[in-house]
Amino acid sequence: MRAQRQLQRGFTLIELLVVMVIIGVTLGLVSLNAMPNGQQALQKEAERIALLLQLARDEAIVRSRQVAFEADENQYRFLVLNEKLWQAVTKDDLLRERSFANTPMLLSVQPATTVAQPLRIVFGREPVDKPFVLTLASGERSVSIRADGIGHFTVEQ
């Protein structure tokens, strides 16, 4: 009996196949998350912008000066109003100028603030502002950032 147990070392073919299937499924899931599709990339870009918009709004309130989000089809940046002159934020790594991952990016805001390009959203010093919906579109994909006017920014598909 003991001699039989010592000869039966190693894995069975079924055990090896089960491990291979588990590894294959895990690699498949990792590769799907590692290479996001266009909608996922647009969603991630919108989430980043929503967080930056919230930061810009908070910055306007704390610093007691207007901060603006400005964007065209290729890039976006934040501006600060200094003595009636808009100046780009350059010394803040979070509010620095950035390029969109997918260009050209079509942007629209409701209710419409201005018809001129680049699109501009201005945050005032007051904690309550006008609600808006900023829509980002690239090709047939689109995602919206909804601001409720009291500091909550949500991303919707």
C-alpha cells in the first residue's frame, strides 16, 4: 500500500487542464482591462475632467477668484482671472494644460454659455453656481459630465 502511494506523485491531466483554463480566463480578463475600448477611454477622460472641474470650482471658492475651464478639439486648460485678465494656470501640476487622448474631441455645454471657440466654463467665488452638462464626443461615442451647481460632478454615458 505504501509503495503504491509513493509511485503516485505529480498531477493528473484533469488537474493540469483546470489550471490551464483558470490561467487562460485570468489572462483574458487582464488583457481586456489593459486595452480599453474607445468608450472606456472616453469615460476615463471624462472622469478625469470631472475631478479637475471639481478642483477648479473649489479653487475658485477658496482663493476667492474666478477660475475657468477652457477647451478646444485638441486640448484643455484652466485659467485664472487676475485683474481683468485671464491667465493660464502654469504652476499647478493638476490644473496644467493637457491634450485629449482621442482627437478631435467635440465639446458642447448645456445650457450654452458662449458660441465662440474655445469652449469656456467659468467658476465663480460663490459656493452655488449654475448647473450645466458638458458633453464630450469622439466619433460615435459620447459621454456627459453633469454639474449640479453645488459642487457635485457626475459622469454619465
